[in-house]
Amino acid sequence: DYQKHPHRTSEAAVQIEDDRTGMNVETLRRAFLDNLYYIQGKDLQLATPYDLYMALSYTVRDRLLQRWLHTQEVYLQQDVRSVCYLSAEYLLGRQLGNALINVGLYEQARAFLKEMNLDLRDLMEQEIEPGLGNGGLGRLAACFMDSLASLEIPAIGYGIRYEFGIFAQSIRDGWQVEQPDRWLRYGNPWEIPRPEYLVEVKFGGHTEGYIDPAGQYRVSWVNDRSVLGTPYDYPVPGYRNDTVNTLRLWSARATEDFNFQVFDSGDFARAVADKTYSENITKVLYPNDNTYQGRELRLEQQYFFVSCSLQDIIRRYLSYHSDFESFADKVTLQINDTHPSIGIAELMRLLVDEYLVGWDKAWQITRRVFAYTNHTLLSEALERWPVALFGNLLPRHLEIIYEINRRFLDEVRERFPEDEGRIARLSLIQEGSQKQVRMANLACVGSHAINGVAQLHTELLKKDVLADFYALWPEKFTNVTNGVTPRRFLLLSNPKLALLLSERIGQDWLKDLDQIGRIESLVADPAFRSAWQQIKDDNKRDLAEYILQFNQIEVDPDSLFDIQVKRFHEYKRQLLLAFFIVTLYNRLKRQPDLEIVPRTFIFGGKSAPGYAMAKLIIKFINSVARVVNSDPQVSRHLKVVFLANYNVSLAQRIYPACDLSEQISTAGKEASGTSNMKFALNGALTIGTLDGANIEIREKVGPDNFFLFGLTAQQVYDLKARGYNPRDYYDSNAELREVVDRISAGGFSGGDTNLFRPLLDSLLYRDDYLVFADYQAYIDCQEQVSQAFRDRERWLTMSILNSARMGYFSSDRSIREYSRNIWQSEPVPVEPESPAIRPA
Ligand code: F58
């Protein structure tokens, strides 16, 4: 054994091999008790459930560490090309269950805990999830990290270690109330601080020109303050391989513990307060989804993490290379939306000012390494920074952006002479009373690849949002349709269904989701069908229990579970579903003996705290819920539930219990959507518009297995061009009118006719998202849903076919496409350090 581990020479090291890396049930049990005692300071008698969770987490972490260090050693030795994923958000979800699964210890952990009369799932529930993201964009980054490691691609994720993640939502009197997310308060076993890789980030000040010894004109940035970044590393284990990649999140620290100048003058409190000011940079995640808020602190966050990351990347590169000749061969930088796009100017600054690389060479390198993913079609979500604010914070970067722009626009003028309109649209600077830096333009100019996240989205980028850039560089544009990880969103969240799959088709689907297609041949197998139905029923019963516990509402597990969970935004049209519910309510009030398919409507999602209309929609849904649930005539058939604090953990409970997934955004607005994929993978049917990835989902599952309704993106565009008047729909549609009138009359607000007025006015006078225009088509489509659900055998077939045909939507497929088409990166398998560390 010593031969196999030349670096382990002592007797003690063999002990460590056993208790810190051993994979069998007996070793795990011993390690667990040891960690409980020596890290938590408890024995089994005294341990709280949280102590038990911590002890198990440390036990798993120990087993990751060896693989982690070894992976990094292999990457270093082979001087691999690595993918650096830059994202302001990672919505990771709980770590313990995922780590157990990926490292292959889930069953062993369950077994030894069971012997001790402990339940693994209960322990997993103790974990406070790291909610370091808002929604789809942040969760996508987390799925991509999982897939990169599972595909053995050398990668590092860079981001921000927010001290407060996405706020905790509670519902009081039907309104959203926000509380700070103090996720770190009981400690975090999943991170390792690396103060030795501290970096300094400068802010403010001015620039000065000078002539260097070689007679060359150069610029130096004289900053007026700086902040330190400490990296915290999170292990990202691949699924059942020996790869463990790193997620490196930066935390801000003051440069000096004392501001000496102030301290000398005796103002101790001020000195400490200044320190706190620096640390504010990584204090809190901005809670906006699909809107942009031009706050200085937000730009500080972006620059802070990007500068830390680039300095870190360069430090590691230079430890193996003496110039930048092969930088672009060893590194590729993917920017997750424009939030890290300041990196383009920062890399130029580092190369040109700090490493004295010539501008042209530096620009060539920069363009080769950066690639940009766009995630939105909403123009109000595009980032633009006022030039004045930008210049105060980052004076040198503003100069660099002006220089990039000057050279870029010269090129454009050459290709399109006398086309000043085009120049104005392409410019990195938006002119006007308040000049602004357009970050999407910077991202397009500074990247070699630009991608959208679903086919329609990419087409609309080319045709509309980024049309001028497409005209310049069509070859830069590619589509990479989003995907989701089947490990977390099937194996971990729906263990019964996962087991059924594995029993019938083996386990290959976990590494190659296309294999899930093999269950299609079982669609007529009675045993398989009844097992499938049984699992869905069980999952619905579990969710019903949760609802009873948290909402004190009793729901019928036999009813159709009709679910819309996602961030609240007008374009996502939660109101359309609410209007359907009110329509059913009206019908039942009119005709009490009406026989309708019983449904349980489940909503969940947060609103940006400053988004008044979205908050009013939440209040409206809760108000409808109250009226519906407390009316015995109606609540025999219908229940409406709003689940508070929708997050990744709750999502994992919800997807497996869903019959009908609501994907009803206005066509042309949702870039992709990813919950649509997670629902369908778990056997839900979709009611949806031709928007985002819905289109591709429908193509894959087949039109017969998808409930389609509504205007297409083109029709939306045409209707608006013709002049859309929502009032016409109100006037001509009796049922729609009845819905509006009942709300207007205070039917859901205890007679208060003002409460929901802003909501109704926005629909009657603008209806930007065409709720009225799509209302009738939606109601009709829901009728087809009800008909289909009456025929349980038909529904069951459709459910199976939906899962069976979701292979394409694995994030493994997305990552393979990025690797092949954008990154040119290859897998680097990591061999186990010793056979002993492999699971039995
Ligand atoms: C989402 N964007 C898209 N942005 O809306 C969704 O269609 C897509 O599936 C998903 O990205 C992944 O591609 C999104 O979540 C944000 O949350 C930003 C956070 C930072 C401020 C601007 C919005």
C-alpha cells in the first residue's frame, strides 16, 4: 500500500486513508461519529439534527478532498486548457445529497444512518441552501458546473460569495414580505477559504500618462481606494467519476485593518466603519430577475469579482508560462450574460498596462478568450451604465472602452460608409442627455462567440436585439439550447422514478440522458405503467402533506396538480392562470352542479422587492386562493395554494408531483425557460406557448403530447404593430368581462374596489403582455387538458412519453455543444489515485 501512495510515508497516513477516505459502511459510520465529536463537539445524545447534518457533510467532504486535490494536480501537471465560467450568480441548491450521489456514497450513508435509527433525508433537510442567484440564470450556472465535472472537462467557476443570498419570502395577509437570507449563520462545511490567494482590486481615482524607459507612452491608474478579495472554494464533484472541479467565490475584505490616517487622528470608529464599507461589496445579492437597476454598488460587485478572477487566472497561467503567447490556448472565458462583461476592459487593462502587451496583441487575445451568452429579450433588462458613474468608479476602464469603441467604429465606417444610424446603434456608448455604456455591445465586440439559450431566442437576437452585430459578424452567432442536470432534477429529487428507470433500463441514463428514450418501449407494459402511476401518486401525496403542514390547506392528491412556479414577472403571465381560476370559479357559482375535473392550483415564486406590479399579482393570487378555498361549493373541486419561499429545495419537491406544467409566457419574451424541462423530465405535461425552449420541447415530445395555445412571436409582433387594443377583448368576450368585473367589484378584496385597480388598469389600458389577447385560446386549451385528464390511461401514456423524450434537455448536451462549438475544450479524465477510494 505504501508503494501506491509514495507521498504517504507514515503509519498515521494510513489511518487517514481509512477514516477520511474509506468508502465502506463501517468506516463511514466511524468517521461520522468522529466528526460529530471533534468538529461539532457533540455525542449522539446531545446532537441536534443540524449537528448530525454537519457531521455527515464533513464526512462526505473528506472523501471529496482527496479527489479534488488530485484533480487539480492532474490539471496542473498536464497544463490543460480550462473553461473559466464567469457568473454573478450560482443558484446551487443543497450540497449534501448531490455530493453523496456524485461521489457514490448515497446508499452507504443511508445504510449506516439507518442502523443508527437516523434518516438520511431528514439530515439533508437540515441544510440551508446557498441561494446565490435569482432564478434561471443562476440555476443554469449551477447545472453547467455539474455537467462540466461530470463530463471531465477542466473548468473553474468564478463568482461572488454573497453574505446574504436571495431573500427569504414569507406571505403575510397575502402580501410578499422579505427577510434577509442569513445562510452562513451556522457555518458552511462546503467551502474552504483560501486567504493565501488574496487579490487586490482598485477603485476610483484618475489616470496618468507617462513615457516608459523604452520611450513608449503608457497609462497608469492612480486609484483612490482598494478592496481585497478572498477566494472561498467549493468542490464540484462529477457524477461517479474522479473529477472534482472548483467553484471559486470571492468575498470582499478591507485592505487594512486600520485606516492609519484616521486612526492617528483618533477616530477609531470611523476607521472601523470604513472597513465595513469595503466589505459591503459582497454583502448582498441584488434581487432583480429580468430587470436592470443601475446601482453603483452593483457595478462594484461586478468589477470586484471579475478583477479578482482575471488576476487569479493570470497568476495561475504565469506560474507555467513566461509570456501570453499561449494564453488563449489555455484559457477560455464564458460570460454568463453581461454582468461580467467589464472583464473585457479589465483583461485589456491588465495586459496593456500591467503586463505591457501591445494593444493589438492584447485585443487579439481578449477576443479569442471571451464568449458571451445572452439570457434576455427584454430591452429593459439590458445593462447600461451612466458614463459619469462608470468613469468615477473605473476611470481607466472607461478610457479603454472609448479606445475599443473608436477602433471598432472606424472599422464599421469602412464597411458601411455613411451609415450614421448604424454607427449610433452599434456604438458602445449611447449618446443623449445622459450618456451610457452599453454592456451588451461591449460583450459582442469583445467576444468571438455570442449565443442565445434556445433556438427562437437566438433567432430573435439575430433578427432584433443584436441585429446590427449579426449583420457585422454572422459567424459569431450560435445557439446553445439550455439543459438541466438529471442528477439533481431526477435522481435526487425523484428517487422512486429514478429507481424505476434504473430497474428497467439500467443506470446509463444518468450519464447519457438520451438513454431515457428506452422506456418508450415500455409504454404499453402494464407493470411499468402502474408503477409509473403509483410513483406520481406517491409524489403528489408527499406534496399534499407539505401543503397541509405549511399552508394548512387540505388538497386532494387525486386532483390534477396544475403548477406554475417561477419568479413573478408580468411577461411570465401568472395572471393568465389566475384568470383561468376565476373563470372556473364564476362557472361554478353560476352552475353549482357543474361537473369539472378537480384541480389543485399551485403557485410559487418571488417578486423583486421593488416590482410593485409583481407584488400585487402575488397578493391577487393569495386573495383568489382565500375566496376559492373557503367557498364550500367551489373548494369541492378547486384548491389554490401559494407556496412561500420558492427555492431550489422546494422546486425539488414540486417537480415530481406535477401533472400540468404552466409555461405560458408571452411568445418572444422568455429566452428559454428551464423549469419547463425539469417538469417534463419528471412526467408532467406542459401547457405552453411557442416561446423559448417550449418550442423544442414540443418538437421532441410530439405535438400530441403538448398542450399548445396562444399567439406566436410573429403574431404578437404583428398585433402590436397593427395597434393592440385590449379593451376590444374585454368588450367582446363575456367570460373575460365577468372575470374583470368580479375583480373590479372587489370580489377578491372584501369589497375593496381599489386594491386591484392598478392591475386591471394595466390590462385594460396597456396589456403589454397580451393576457387578454391570449385569454380565450388559453381557456379552450385548458378544456382540452381537462378532457385528457379524464382519460387517465391516455394521460399516463403522455406522461411517460414526455419523460422518455427529454433526453436532449440534459445540461450535459448543452455543455458538449459549448465545448465543441465555442470552447474547443476536451475531457481530461482523472484516474483514481488509488482503487481504494472508489465506491464499492
Ligand atoms: C433567465 N434569465 C431567462 N436572468 O429569463 C430564462 O428564460 C432562461 O431560461 C434562464 O435565464 C437561463 O438561460 C434570468 O434568470 C436573471 O435572473 C438576471 C439576474 C441579474 C439581473 C438581470 C436578470
